[in-house]
Amino acid sequence: MKNFLKFIGKFSFVVTLTMLLTFSSFAQIKLRRALDFNNDNRADFTIFRPANSTWYVLTSGNTFISQQFGQYSEDFMTPGDYDGDGRGDIAVWRETSGNWFRLNSSNNTFSQVQFGQTGDEPVARDYDGDGKTDIAVVRRTNGLMIWYVLRSASGFASTQFGATTDFTAPGDYDGDGRFDIAVQRPGATNTAASNFYILTATGAFSQVQFGQTSDLIVPGDYDGDGKTDLAVIREGSTAEANLNWYILQSTTNTIRAVAFGATGTDLNVQNDYDGDGKTDIAVWRDTNGTFYVLRSTDNNLTVVQWGQANDYPVASYDTH
């Protein structure tokens, strides 16, 4: 499942999956803005429907947005705030042509940029800290991982970091407002310890042993200190078993463990749905098209029915 989910943003995998089942320095706020379509500082419930290639958004203000955009058989979902207006832009990357397509929320115009090639992995984030999502891909070649970034503030950059068998894990781990290049390196077996390697925007290097090879990476700022926390989900041995979330909180360097969601039916959709600047643990259940959010504000549950079986929750794009 891990190898499959590292490219889960690609629309062509959606059917298979469901059959198997304001400028800020804060990393969490930048990830929230990728799915905040009405600029109220809360992530909106967003699903993509492969049957008609349409995005459906239920904003936190209970307004409804639908937009046909992309081709489910060829495109990866790459939402972000590319124009820097504080709102999420609907965007995709087409692997067959290496083209990025987006709708700019600032003026409702269409943009197209050719960057990348077949076999690359899209990793668009704000790497230069200017409040705009930067177009970026990772290319695995000759046993190495090469990061290519088209920075909106300072132009093109390429960095060799990681091995072909690593998993991408970008995040703002030092809280400087710029996303850092990072990877998770699996161990020899599914239950072996994995290691995270981080190269910050300032050039500092760090290594942290955390989680197991088969865990899914679910980055976010769960403790609200402005730094991305290392976080993983561990699936259970049966479809009915809980999903177990393990979060290495950067404020205290302690691990928070939470059982939330079901292995066989749920996809992780962590984001800041209550607007407090912290990532909320959350899942979307394919069997009933429902979001379940464990609010960080009060640790209570929000349940929102949005979508239907065989849809795909867009917030899962940030899973590796």
C-alpha cells in the first residue's frame, strides 16, 4: 500500500484505490491555504469526482463550489496558493506532458506551465517563503532523487537529495517560512524503523529515526508552533482495525499517539478545519462519503457528509 500511496494524487489511481477500499510564516497555514477557497482561514471540504472530472468544494461558510478541471486518467492533484492571494487555486500536473494547469483564484484566469517529465513526482510547496506555492518535481534517476524547483521569487533550482527508493516528505521543519527538502528512508522490512533526512532552506542537515517502513507520511503542524511535525499513520492488520497516528511534536519532542479512522475504508485528510493554526487529525470514509475531523481546538468530533463512494478527497494529495 505504501508504494501505491506515494503517488496517490494521480487521478488515474482513484478508482483503484476506492476499489481497494494573508502571508504567514507558519507551515500549517500555508498548507491550509491550499484548500482554503474562500480565505476564511479554514480548510474547506473538497472532493474530486473521477466520473466527471469535477472538483466539489464545501466551504466552511457552507457555500458550494463545483469546477470541472483536469483529466482523471492523466493528472495529479496539486492544489496550492500559486498567486499568493491567500486562497487555494485548483491545480493539476499532467504527467504525460509535464504541464501544470491551474485556475488563479485572484482573477479567475487560467495558467499553464511546462515543468517536469513523465515519471516525475509533483511536490509543489512554498520553498522560497514568498507566500506563493512554487512549482516543483522530484526525479528519480540512477539511484538518486533530484528535486527541481521553479521558485516564484528566485527562479530555478535543482538539488540532489535522497535515494530512488526514498519517499518525499517536504515540510517547514525549522519554522522559517520556507519548505525544506526531506525524505523518508524505509528500512529492510515493513516493520523496520525508517529514517527521515531533512535539508533545510538554510543548508542545515538533520536525521531522525521515526516510524516504520510501511507507515504513511502525514505531515502537518499538529502542535501549532509553526514547524512541520514528523507524523505517520500505521494501518491495522484488518480492514476494520484502527488507523494509528503517531506524531513527533516539535514543541516537546514527545510522541502523540491517536487511534482514529478505519484501515479498510478511510483516507487521511489532515488539515486545519477549525482555523486555530493547528493540523486536525481527519479522515474521509469512502463507504459513505463522510469527513470525520478530530478538532484540535477542543478534541471533539466534526462529521460532515460530502461526496460519495469512488470520489477522492483532495486533502489526501499531501500523503506519501
